Amino acid sequence: MGPAKTAPRVVLACGEVRTSLLPALQALDSRAAAQLLGLRADERVLLSERPNLYGRSPDTLTGVDCPLPSANGARVRAVGTVAARAVLTEGRLLQSSAYFKVPATGPDHRRPWGHYLVRPGVVEPFGKLPHEAVAEGVLNGGRHGDLDVGLIADGLHTRLLRHPLLDHRPPLRSRPTRLRWVALPADPGDGPSIERFTLAEDELRTVRLRVPEGTPSEGVAGLCDDLALHDWLLTTVVRILDGIRLGAGAGAAGTPPARQRPRQRPGTGEELPAVVRALRPAVDHLLHLWMPRARVAQDLAPLWDALEERPGFTRQWQTLVQRIRDQLTLHAIPFPHREADMGP
């Protein structure tokens, strides 16, 4: 027997994450989460209760045979499998993600499917991969007919949203977001870094990373899930606050019509201010979800330091939380007393 062939080094990993509020009035407990995320009968859902309630589905594989996106117009055919999975955080936030990695070179002809199935989440190019051009092509969205990892993530998300466990009565209005990412090899001796984080559209973010060679793509996907979750929280709470005419007693765009009906202060018979009715769902369902790095691989956790420095995720979150608390405190004061305090 001759010596075993060395697998080509991986020079690119790509993925996309969908994040949305679970359309259910009540958060799912761990048992219900396992039912929702049970995508495969042969593998159990991963459940954890520390530091928060977390469920992750088994990976599913989608076979692909199509060109890779490319910023320079090159047509690089690739064959393999894209891995997809779903995550539920605190029974409230649903994420679906799809990702794959690509070696520097591949065969010049298609191999039997058995070859690709034993390499889950690997897409092999025909010939040499122009990884820089493909990375930019993925971030830019590619052309019709190119491999679109976002469609795979979206398909899984849609499948989960149709689950009979969900009553489609969310406690607040929100919009889903998408985070598209690529990871390229870092220079020898360098650690992981974020080269670019962009709010490309209203609901699309793009991230370009550098990671040391040999970094598992599953770990990079986990980091991007974590980033997408916290970006969604920031985006949603900003929209809730922006939808409120503070001080005017008006409701918020982020509150469903069913929750804009007058409510009374417990034990007083007084109607709750509209601002309180608008902000209360954020307090009940969102504020406790902020927990960066809770499940990020240790070697990738330092990437959060860059995000905390600029744009300053946690700093912005703390400011938003304080604004909500200030408004709730202000509206806890009976209206005549507030009028008196504002007088000369």
C-alpha cells in the first residue's frame, strides 16, 4: 500500500444565520424545545440549562452541485454537502444556520456521492479555488444559480416555523435578521480577527473573519450564531424604542394590536400608560437574553473584545436597557405628580 494522501488544506468557510423571535406567546421549555428541534430520528437534540436554556438540533446535510459565488466572475463548480442546524435560546429566540468549508483544491471530475457524504459540511471545488474572489462573492450574494447558503438556512427556518407546537401569537412584533459570514486563514502566528462587520441592508449583516488554520468551521458557525443573536436583540430593542413617542402617551410600533388595548395598574383601576404597555414585552421576553460569549469556543471568544470596543455592543445594550428602565420608572409616578414636579 502506498502512503495515505493528505487532504488539501481548508482555505474558506462560509455560512448564513437566520434569527427571529419564536412565534409563540409562551417561551418553550426544554421538553418542547427538544420536540421542535428534533430534525433527525437518529440523533438527539443537545440541551443545556447553564448559563441559560439552550437547545441545538442535530446537523442536517444538503447535497449541492453548482457554481460557487465569485466577485471576479469566475465560474468554479463545486460539489459536496452543506451542514444546517437550528438553535433555540431561552425557548424564545430561534436561529437556523447553514455553513460549509472549502479546500484549496479539488478533483477535476465529480466523485460518487458516497465520497461527499463521509465529508459533512465540505464542498469541493473542481480544480484550484480562488478563495478571495469566492469569499467576496458569498458576501455580495452571488448570482442566480450560484450556491446560496442562505436559501438552505431559510428553508430550515421556514420548516421550524410551521411546527404545530407554535401558536403564532408572539408577545411583540419584530423582524428577522440575516447574518452572512466568511472566514479566511489568518497569517501564520496570528490569532483570529474581524476584518469587517457591515450592516449591508436593513436586515442583512455581513462579517469577514480571519481565523488560524485548522479552526473548526463548526466553532466559527457558533461564534456567528452568537453574534447574530446579540445583533438581533440590539436591532429589535432599538426599533421598539424608536416606535414610541416618549412622553406623549402613545403606543409603540413594536407592540401587537392585541396588546395595545387599555390595561389597568394592578389593584388601582388606573389604565397603564401606553409606553409601559409597549416596553413591558421587551422587559419580560428580551432583556434577560443578553449573554455574549456564553457558548463561543474559547479560542474564538477574543473576537468579542473587538466588537465591545467598536461598535460597542454591550455598551449600546446597557444604554438601551437604562432608557427602558428610566421610562418605566417615570411612568410609575402618577401623572399629576409628574406635572407638579415639572412646574416652576
